[in-house]
Amino acid sequence: MAAPLPAGVKDDVQQILETIIYLYTESRRITKELARRAQLTGPQLTVVKILEQIGELSLSELSERIRAQNSTVTGIIDRMEREGLVARERSKEDRRVVIIRLTPKGLALAEDIPLEPMEVFQGALTSLSKDEMRELLRILLKVSKRVKSIVRRDVGAPLEKADKAEEREP
Amino acid sequence: MAAPLPAGVKDDVQQILETIIYLYTESRRITKELARRAQLTGPQLTVVKILEQIGELSLSELSERIRAQNSTVTGIIDRMEREGLVARERSKEDRRVVIIRLTPKGLALAEDIPLEPMEVFQGALTSLSKDEMRELLRILLKVSKRVKSIVRRDVGAPLEKADKAEEREP
DNA sequence: AGTAAAAGTTTCGCACACGAAATAATCGTC
DNA sequence: GACGATTATTTCGTGTGCGAAACTTTTACT
């Protein structure tokens, strides 16, 4: 595994990785900066903007949207509730479920935030030609497909629901 | 700003964003999984592998490599020192500087970890043809250049070293 | 030399972020 | 209709991750 690469190719690979990392970290920085202006943290801004759009969500649904664990989101909502930005309410159909929605104060705050962080990237991507965009998507999908297969083969481990065959059958 | 996009384009943009996010979060997941097998955390694995390659680094240099603040790295090194994986030493040339290097135990551990997390992505990227790689790099650079200019114009704020002209000169 | 500014690190307080265990409510099955 | 399995959320412990302030040493300037 890991055959030595020609030098030029290695540089390209490295630069691609760095660019992807740059784009991702920049997205977090932008979120944080926009949040700071509204006296919020990054994740809190994300939550406020999602709730403004959707109206109300269960905690699990919210976790899924922001790609975090429930236990993480519990903490974020705790702090937002403390600030009076959101309210928790037990669902009437299923009393295990907690519904989260913006308070009037939270809604007013949401409306004061003009730009969504992701819009910066949408803006940047739409500066590409339609062909470039297609090509970018095609190549990225190819890469992530390949990543998935490498992971399955060489890393694997917590494969979501794989029945872990710890030892061979006798 | 934010002209309404044609529907098809918007889908492409969304999918590109999701793919980039997938690749980034997957990289963290892989790092974490490889780390878990060595009884380490993600950042600790990264540090171990860097030190194995480079030998020794100051804390600042290390921070830069892993793209984190000094104060974050101080904590990581604290815990690694507690586990006996690394040692701190004051530099003799400049006594402000702290040199960090692996202990024999840390080095042995590093040698036991076969795959570097980034190798998964290098592997995936090298499955692209040379033309695809060039094209990917070209488009990504175009996107990040555009992101930079949007940020400068619409977000800005903590521009690294911009002489913040808070008010015009009298 | 003598001091002010700068550089390197740590400390502190806070907010994620995750996984494992605990808790509460619902569902499936008998 | 009781009981065990399942689902939704919270609690707990630990590890990042950041920015501001504190501390130490070095550098630059006079």
C-alpha cells in the first residue's frame, strides 16, 4: 500500500487537501464572525437561522441538521434557552419528544441577521461556469466514493450497523 | 445581493457544499478511529505523527502545523506529557521557547501506527487522472479566491493584519 | 544601560463535541 | 394489559478550541 508518488502529483494532492481545509475552516470563521456581531456563537447562529426558516423542530431533527450529537445540541439549546432565544416544549403526540422553537426575542434577532454564512460559499460557487460546477461536482463525488471504499477496506471499524464478526465462525 | 438562482444550479451548489463537508468530517472521523486504536485522541495522533517525522518542534511551530491556537496546543501537550508520550524542554538559544519531542514511549507508539489519516485522502485523490486532478485544483483555487474576495467585501472584520481604519484621518 | 515594545507560552473562562450511562415514554408482542 | 425492546432526551466525564489576560524573556530604541 502507499506506492511512492511522482513528485508533481504529490504536490497537487497536497494543495488540493489544503484548499479543501482552507474552505472548511474559512466557513467556520465566517459563521463565527457573523455570529459575534449578533452576540451569538457559531452553532447558535446556525440554530437561529434554521428555526427561522423551518419554524419548529424536535431536538433530534435539529441535531441531524447541524450534524451534531443530541448531547451536544442539548447543551447549545440549554444556553440559548437561558438567554431567552428559544423555548422547549414537550410534544403532545409523543411525550418523549422535545419541540424547539424561537421566542419572539429569538425571531427578532434572526431577522436582524442579513447574511447566512453559507451564502458566501454559494456566492463563490456560482461564480463558476455551469460546466465548471458540473465538473467540480463530478470529480468531488468520485473522490468521496473512493474515500468510502478505502475506508470500508482499510479503516472501517465502527461501520454503522455492520454485525461485527469479531472471530471467525468455528 | 443574493439573486435568486435557477433551481438546477442551486442543487449543484448545495451538493458541492455537502460533499466538501462530507470529506472534511470524514477526515476527522478517520483520524479519530485510527487514534482510538492507539488509545489516543485525534489531535494527539496528529501530534505524534508530526513529531515522528520532524523530530522536535517549538510549541508555536506545532500550533501552526495543526492549525490551532497556542492555548489549545498547550492543553494537548499537557495531557500527552501526563501520559509520558512527549517531553517539554526549554530552548537554550531562546529561553521563551518550549521544545517538544517524543519520549521513547511516544516514538514506539508512533511506529505502531501504520496508516496516516491523510493517506486515505491521498489515496482517493490519486485515483483521479492527472487531468482531473489539475482541473479539480484549478476550480477549487478559483472558488477560494472568490471566497476571499467576498469575505473582504461583505464580512471582513478581523482581517488578519489590516490596519483597521476605524475612523478616517482628520 | 534602561526601558518600552514584542514574542512565546501558559492560565482562565467559556462553549462546543462526543460517547456511555441514566431516564422517560412508546411500541410490539404475547 | 403487562413486559421487554426501542426511541428521544438528558447527564456526566473528558478533550478540544478559542480569545483575553498574565508572565517571562528577548529585542529595539534611545
